[in-house]
Amino acid sequence: MRQKIVAGNWKMNKTLEEAGILTSELMGLVADEVKGNVKVVLCTPFPYLYPVKQQLGNNARISVGAQNCSEHDSGAYTGETSVAMLKSMGIPYVIIGHSERRQYFGEDGALLATKVDKALAQGLTPIFCCGEPLDIREKGTHEQLVKQQVEESLFHLNAEALQKVVIAYEPVWAIGTGKTATSQQAQDMHAVIRKHIASKYGAVAENISILYGGSVKADNAKELFACADVDGGLVGGASLKSREFVEIVKAI
Ligand code: PEP
């Protein structure tokens, strides 16, 4: 059975103190209210990864993830954070290829392939993001683009490595806009991604968790998570409020 995952992407939000409060609220709510084997991942800003990890202790259900990593191993790359650094702090997940990284920092498929390789080499789980902008959706070429994004950054992997990757489908027009994809649109694209993976890797495609991201909220999560090929969510804005986020986690 595929792992169910709900990951919160805090982006560049919260002070250290606020991060500690949110983590503590989430620990309590998740322990009291969340059943089943869903994994919760808190993708915090870099400076909070280690304190939040320490705060979580041996929490069996909640873990931490970075929002990005460098494509380099070490050296004169001011402001960057390597996967080896993440590994040395015991960080198990890293988001790679978020649309904001693609859009504002010019990250392309080849660069993201290198980041995926670096993460896997150090034993981290990449949460690889793909998704089309509005103009591509309107042109009707969204399936083609998303398949290309997946191919460019993941299809060089062998089957064993690919199975260690989590994919997040995030239509860019739905991120932070309050405009969610319908559950049908999400299911259709998730099925396209899975089928595309199956065309190269066969049955392995059935083992890969594909998360949906884009204005997931407590009131639409249940319908989205009920889709056969949606294995959880990557949640931005709504992950900053403990009650809202836990309701999303409970929806799975
Ligand atoms: C995201 O940042 O990955 C995201 C999906 O944001 P939001 O939930 O706010 O749309």
C-alpha cells in the first residue's frame, strides 16, 4: 500500500518562537486526533529544521523536511544548504522543484534532476514538485508539460531509486490563489503521471505516493484525498494554522 503523506510547506513564514508554538500545537492535536498510518511532514524554513526536529523528538508520526537543497556537495556557494548538511541534522525529506523555485530562481528540469540525485545519494526522500501554469492549462497542453517535467528530472533513475521519490502535483494556478483544482482535475492528472511512470517502470508506479498541492483546505481535503490516485497533500497557507492543518491531516 502506498504511504499516505500530508506535508506542510511553511515557505518563508514564522519566527523561531512561532515555529515552536505551531509545532507544539500540532504535536498535541496529531497525538489526540489523528488515526491511521498517515505521515505528517513539516517543511520549515532552514533555520528551524533542527530546533523543530529536536522538539519533535522521537515522534513516530511527524517529521521534518527542507524546502530546497543545493545541487552542490559543498564549497563556495554563499547562502546555500547542502544535502549533506540536512543529513547531518537527521532531516528525512526535502522538497525539490517547487514552482516558486522554478519561477523565481530559474530552476529547470536538469538542475532538479541533479538535486534529486544528491538527495537520494544521502538517503533523503525528495518530494518532487511538478505542475503547469495557467496559460498551459488554458491551452490544453498541461498533461504534456507535466509528463515532460517528470521525465526530465526523474526518468534517469532506476526503478529502485524512483520508488524512494514522492511526487507532488501542484498546478501553479492553484498555489496560494484559493483556486483549488477540482477533485476530477486532480485525479485525472495524478492518473496521467502514474500511467506515464508505468510506461517506463511498470508496476513500480503503483508504489509511488503522489500528493496534490494547491489551496488544499480543511473543507476540500476530503474530496481531493478520496481520489484513487491522490495519496495525500502538500499544503502551503493552511499548514500555518494548527487546527486547519490537523483537519486536513484527518481528512485522509
Ligand atoms: C505550496 O506552497 O506548495 C502550496 C500548495 O501552497 P497553498 O496550499 O497555499 O496553495
